[in-house]
Amino acid sequence: MTCLNATASTAAASRAPVPVTKRQLLSEGSIVRIAVPLEARKGQIKDNGRVIHYLQFKYSVYGGLINCFVHAETAEELEKYYGDTITAEASVWQKTLEDERTFIYVDLLQTELPTTHDIFFLRDYDPKTLDAIPYDVDDFVMFPTPAPLEGAVVLVPLTATKFGTPAPAQTTPAMTSTGDTGLDRLLNDGWKIEASDEKTVSLYKGEGASRKTMTHRKPQKKSKKR
């Protein structure tokens, strides 16, 4: 579902909508959490004979706006979204108007599916603006606004690592004790068991010309005095 007859991003409410001549789907299937402001504007459009209800809100970017449209089957359903943070499937679109201006916008359809991405809106490409997104730029999927606007919609998969997240601690697997503290120390030092009998353990370390061997005597149990 798309806002087929939505007004141009920079058009004032009093101006007639400029017809759309071309649409291109840039991204779909990302599940995001997004806040719907209380001042979102309610509207409706017809799409192949169906009436689609939506709430429209916007993000300011340098030179214009990025519009977001939350879709619903009924006007009553939209009421519960005002001022709430919803989980929605996000589709990023680019549209070209009859006057040759081009914009991007985001369609949002509420869903119960688990979140897969974080969504951000860049107002410009200033380094400080990019730094406000707590992920490495290589993790971004960025959809820039066509010129002359300077902004972008950014999607980041939740599998990306946030800046400031501590790296997992490097641990060494615990070694099972043999019950022989001397042998345990040798094994911990890199020696490996080659053979063993009741009294001794044959050990080696390294391979080829650097291979070393040694024999470790097992501790003998002391006989109890009667």
C-alpha cells in the first residue's frame, strides 16, 4: 500500500497536490519501532477502489521534509496510534512529481512481528549528525533524499553492534582436572598426552623438529599403616 495521491513533501496544505508520474520502491520488509506524534495529520486516499486511511507526520531535513504515512483499514484504528510508539513494517519509496521534483517517503503498516531494524532520519550530512547514530557507517542502509534536499532515511539491522557496547569477554575453556596437580600444570602449559599406564604418562609438545617429549610419573598412593 502506498500513498498514491499524497501531497508533495514541500507543498503547503493550501496548495493543490502535484500529480505523481513515477514511483520506485527502494526498500521493504524492515520491521521498526517508531513514534507517532500527537500532531500527526489524518487523511485518506483511494487505491484501486479501496479507501486507505493514514496518519501523516514528517521529519525536517535540509531544504525540505521526509514524510511518513501510517496506514490502517479504518479511521478508528488510527486513533490508537496518536502519541504512541508502534511496531510497523517500513517501506521506503521514491516518487517523481509532474514538475520533475523527486522525494522519498516512508509507508508504515502496523504489525505484530518482531523488530528487525532501527530507523533514523538524517536532517543533513554533517559529521555530527552522522555521529548521532550509534552504529558504524558500514552497518547503515542509507536512502538519501534527492537533491536539492540533504537528508536520508537510515535503516540499521539489530544484528549490528552499537558503539559503547562492551565486546564479549575472551574466556579460556575450563580444563577438567586429572586429579594430578603436576600433570594439570603440564597440560595447561601446552603439553599433550601421548600414552599412559598405571605409573607414568608420556607427554609431547610441538611438531616436527621442534617436538619435545617427557615422562611424568603419576603420584603414588601411600599405603596406610596398620
